[in-house]
Amino acid sequence: DAGITQSPRHKVTETGTPVTLRCHQTENHRYMYWYRQDPGHGLRLIHYSYGVKDTDKGEVSDGYSVSRSKTEDFLLTLESATSSQTSVYFCAIRASSGQYEQYFGPGTRLTVT
Amino acid sequence: RKEVEQDPGPFNVPEGATVAFNCTYSNSASQSFFWYRQDCRKEPKLLMSVYSSGNEDGRFTAQLNRASQYISLLIRDSKLSDSATYLCVVNMRRGGADGLTFGKGTHLIIQP
């Protein structure tokens, strides 16, 4: 257990509404990530953070923004949700040594209607 | 060429059999390699890292062939509980600070 929680776990929202997903970790990891998982695709990186207030874009960042004001929290915001953002969103932390493997939170299932 | 490719399966295997998965990756400079397991509607969980010399963890053996850019996973004496999707994962850069690259997964079904 890497001490990662995500909230909410499930959400249904309407097209055009803003949505914020939260990732919380308890072990002071520097690196945090947001991925999305869709049928027919592997997990794809949205954004990542390498420290407080330090973030960068991933492969599929369009339509998403992130913030990290505290080490333990990494927020993902959909400014104006679209149906194409219906997905399962996973947060992850990176181990600080060894092979730098990543550990994932339980996921948030988001449906945009 | 896709960055990490896997046979999607499904592999239907009788309990107790040995099953092998392969995966290929496109970036020859890739630094580290993993197999993750994902159960239905759950998060991916690290199964094992893959080392250049090959490594074993109980019934699971992973091999890396850098020259051919492929990774393999062998499961011996398969159990019903091994049914899951197995994800081949690669760190394209040293330390992988900018994220992992995932294959789409191979679905394994162990039949009693």
C-alpha cells in the first residue's frame, strides 16, 4: 500500500461543467502523476509533478490542468468537461530509488454526459 | 510503430499450465522495465521489475533482451487467481521522471 487515495471515486457530470479530481499521498513522495485509461489504449500520461508548484505536461494534456500547492496533494482539473474525457483516472507516485517504479491510487471513474 | 506492443489475448489457459507473454518496445534507450498486473476495475499493481540478467519471483520469471527490444513474462503452475490483465511497462528515460509508457495489456484467463 503506497498510501494513495483519490477522490471522488466515481463522478457523473454534464458536458461543460468544471471538475476537479484529487490525489492525496501520505508518504512525502516528490513525483506524482495523472494518467487516464480508456478501452483500446494503454494508460496515458496527462500531467505530472516533480515538486510543489512544479508540473509539466504529458502525452494527453489538452483540456486538463493541474496544481500542486502541497507535497501530499495533486489536483487534476477539467475546466469544461467533454464526453471524450469520460475515462478512468489514475494517480501515481514514483519510488525515490531503485528502478523508480510507480504505484497507483484506486482510480476515479468519471462519466461526462 | 507503437511504443510498447503486446498481444492483447485473451489467453485461455488451464490451471496448472505454464504461460508466456512477450512485449516489444520501440525506444532502444529505454532504461527500466516492469510487469504490472491489473484486475478488472482496479488499479495497476506492480508485479515485478525486469532486470537485464533476468529475474524470478516465485512462479514468475521475467526476461529482458535489449538487443531485440523485447521483454517476457513466464508464469509457471498457473492459478485461478492469476487471471488478470498483464501490462508491459517501460521507463523511456533514466529515472522515468516524465512518466511510464504502457502497453495495452494481455488478458489472461485461467480455467479450472
